[in-house]
Amino acid sequence: MSNPLNKFIKDFVGGLVNIEDIVKVTGEKAKDIIQTSNIFAKNSNESEESYQARLKYLQNKENQKTERLKIKLENKQQMALLKEEQKRVKAEEKAEQKEERALARQQKKEE
């Protein structure tokens, strides 16, 4: 069952899928329309309880997806920080080794 509003929005925004991207193009007021258009319309033979349960399920599913994306982003950021820290530690160790070698050469020259 296709929602005519979905088709209109897809045609209007030209293939943008992310709600945040659509809001950038259409403005803040379109956000509410877009969010409700992503929820399926109530079927004629569907009870109100069933409809509300389905809406709740879809919202939970969307929330879980958003949460997974947030966690994935946080993990990427943490990995980037870890790599930067590893590079810094490696550079410090290299500098220390360089100093030690220079000191050893200096002591050798003095002897």
C-alpha cells in the first residue's frame, strides 16, 4: 500500500532519504509531514489497538536503528582517538630512543 504523500515527498526532494537532509532542503516545517508520512496509514480492516501497536513497533525499530548508528559513530570516533594516541606515544618513544642514541654517541666520543 503506497502513500501518495510519500511519492510527493520523494519527487519533491529529489531522492534524499535522510530526514535531516530533507529538512535542510525543505525547511523545518516539513519535518513533521515527512515523519508522519513514513508511518504506514491505518488499514481499513485494522483495529485501533493493532494500529497503535504497529506504530509503536515502527517507532521502536526506528529508535533502535538510530541508536545503532550513534553507537557506530561513537566507536569510529573512539578508534580515531585511539589511533591518534598510539601515533603520539610511538612518536614520543622514537624521540626518546633518538635522544638515548645521541647521548650514547656523545659519551662514546668523550671516552
